[in-house]
Amino acid sequence: MSGQTRLTTGARAAATHTLHIDWTACDGRGLCTELLAGLLDRDEWGYPRALGYGSDVPVSAAEEEAAWDAVALCPRQALSLRAAPRG
Amino acid sequence: MSTPTLTAATRAVTDPPAPAGTRRLFAAGAPDLAHHAATFGPLPHPDSAALVDEVQAAGLAGRGGAAFPAWRKIASAQKRAGTRDRVVVIGNGAEGEPMSAKDATLLQRAPHLVIDGLLLAGAAVGATELYLYTGAAALASVRAATLERSDARGIVLREAPDSFISGEASAVIHSIEKGRAIPRDHVVRLTTSGLRGRPTLLHNVETLAHLALVARYGADWFRSVGSREEPGTRLFTVRAPDGLRVIEAAGGVSIAEAVSLAGVDPRGFSAVLVGGYHGGWVRSEHLGRPLTREALQEFGAAPGAGILMGLPVGSCGLTAAAQIARYLASQSARQCGPCVNGLPELASVLTRLASGRRDPGLPAEVRRLAGIVTGRGSCHHPDGTARFVLSTLTAFADDVEAHLAGHCLGGAA
Ligand code: SF4
Ligand code: SF4
């Protein structure tokens, strides 16, 4: 199927949301990594990276507001945030 | 609930008997409609729910590489049938892997079976649009086949470009919509939203051909060949000195058996790359392993789309792998930063190792880059490439050591 490899299992327990990165849009200038410094790192080319995660990064309640800001301010509209599935 | 009545309800006593043995998909012996009809009889018209039950009981898994249960996709597309958005069905025969020829061969030798499967899948989900997507050569044979029968006139044929990722699900949709076979970012399943936002059922063409047989002969017949984990037959592409050979074999045969069935001596190989360029290497001492997901897991390999590429004894595995890694890097759709930047770098570090650069940090650098690209693209290309490269370091660990010490184990290299 078309599903992506989800590296988002386990770890970061208190996630309420998932931040999705659309790599086809992201230009790697790193605005989001400044807004979400505790969550996202930059790889050697500048693209956002959360250690151990791929295109879907779990976001905790405390980080949610900053994550919404990142979604709104990303110049390429490469970010989207959705509620993490409960369970 | 199981439906033992499916075959009884759809087959007449005058229909030809079900194919025996492992020659199933190619049983007709010729691609024309007359041979097809004489071998398999008419297209059945099973009840939709009964067909899904039968496919589930058969244990038919997708043959495009991901091995997703075929019935599940049909069932989830069925749930959307009857809603405002009519379901679209696409037969995927793109086969971008350079080491794969089984889909094109199937479409050239048994196009009517694939057409049957496409029509059956379409009927099962109430589809109004059917597409068949494949490379130029195979498309010509499908076109000829559709002209031989009146029920296939509505199938839209679309040519797949010759690129590694042209068969990736979202690339298929993108290609049919906009003529660009590059993947797209996607967060929902295709059966929810695919072609032009409509629920879309995408099956590999070999999966569709098996579906056409299960609809005729039922799950018990399907399972009468193959193993518990790999029921039925499957197509394999085996690399021979003179090119690629396609065989049909029982599911779960060993790597060595499949290679032998293609007329190639497995003893001539020091390792076999199983599952294609996104697959994993299996060393000669393990070629007795059955081609099942379980048995191949530890090598990072899976039967996938049935690709078996042997490495001749005396060739350097690192050199062969570096060449493949460079090819894979060149096939990035150049959309996603980590893939665009990471794959060429990964390939170049592996190339340095292969060419005998005595830098002990190289293997760790390969692992680090593989970790960085994994999961960070809009399609599986970086993940598959990383898996392949990591499998290379594991399978050819002694070659790595030799290269770092300044020599090469590949005598012929
Ligand atoms: S702000 Fe947007 S475009 Fe910039 S690095 Fe982050 S996701 Fe990419
Ligand atoms: S991950 Fe690579 S191959 Fe896949 S869509 Fe992105 S750039 Fe293209």
C-alpha cells in the first residue's frame, strides 16, 4: 500500500498530536527548527529531524502551541498537525 | 464466513479443468483470447462479498513488493462503493526495478488473465473507471488483447515511464492524473482518497491475474500449491548470464530451487540479492532458505516482487553494491531534501569503500547516513536504499575488512 514507514512507535509517550513533514515541499531553511528547538534538530543539509522519527513526529501537549505556530509560519506549507490517535 | 459455493456457483460442468501443478499463470501457452478461453473458460461473475471471502481464504498477498493481503484492499474499497465517489481501479504493471521482468512478461504472455482480474476487481467494488498502467512494450500486448474482447473496451491504458519509482503507488496516481510519475506526499490511504481524490484500488498485475484464478477455482485450489506462509504460485525474475529469466514457481520454494528452475546454477553465486535493489543480500550458505518473509527477515530481505540477482563467485560484492547504490541515488525524484542530498552521499561513501580507500571510518559513516535518510522521504526510496546498503555491510563484512586492509576478496575484480 501507499503507507509510509512509521518510525513513530513507542518513545515520546505523552504525544497528543503528530507533526507531519511534507518533504516534497520543505526547503530546509529551518524556521520550524527554531520554533520547535526542543523537538526538531537540523540535519547536515538543514532539514528538520527528530531523532528516531521520520515524516511523522509526535508532539506533546506542552509543545502543541509552538507546533501550531510552526505550521502557520512555515513558508512552504510543508507542515501539518493532527491529533494523535488515542490508545 | 467461508463460501464453499463460490466455485460451484460460477463454474459450469463444460468448463475446462483447473490447471494442475505450478504452471498456472502461463497455462494458456499463448497470449491470444482463444488459448485463454480454451484453458480457463469464461470470465466468472461471482458475488462481490463471496469473492472477497474467497480471496481472504486463499491468502493471496500483493505481488508488487509489499505483500499486503489482497482481500483487505478490496474490502476497504468496497466500503466506499455506492457512495458519491465511485471507486477507481488501477492495475499496476510499472515494474521500475531494472532486475524485474515478471510483470512485463506476464502482460505479454497472459494479458487476458490480468484483464480478467482487473474486470473482477472493478465489479467487486462497483468501479466505473479501470486503468492499466505499464511500460511501452507490455502496453502494446495489452492493447492487442483488449481489442480481442468486447468487455475490455472501457479499460484505459496508460504508459509508465522507465524509472525506478514509476510504480510507487502515489507516483502511479500522479502519472495518470498529471503525466508525472513522481511520488506525492500522502497522509491517507489510496482506498480513501486516490485518483482525483476518489477512492482507489491499486493492485499489481500479477495479483490481479491470481485473483482471476481464485475467482474461477477457489481458495482450496489456490492453496493446493505453495506453502502455508506463501500459498499459490508466484513469478520470479532470475538474472542469468544472458539476461533476465522469468519463472513461475510454488510459493515458499528455496532461493536455490528458484534459481535452478530458471536454468541457472546457484553454486556459481557467492550471494543472491533477494527482493531487488531495495532488498537484501543472502550469502551462499543460506541459499537453502525458503522464499518467505519469516525466513529472510534476518537478512533484511523479503520475497517482495520476486527478484533474485546472483553475484557470481569471484566478483566483489562491495563493487556491485556501490554501483547499485549510485543507480538508486540517481533515481531519486529530487523532491525531498534528505533523499536528494543523502542518497548521493551514501552512494559515494560506499563507493570509496568499494574502491579500496583505507579509511576505517567509512563503514560507520555508511551506517550514519543510512540512519539519517531512513523514513525521511515522501516515498520508501530512501528507506529501501538504506536497507540495501546496510545489508551490504552485513553480508560482505569480510570484504569490508579486506578492503580496509588493502586487498579485495573478489578474485576477478
Ligand atoms: S519551516 Fe517548513 S520549509 Fe522550513 S525547514 Fe521547516 S518544514 Fe521545511
Ligand atoms: S523520497 Fe526521494 S524518491 Fe521518494 S519522493 Fe522524495 S525525493 Fe522522490
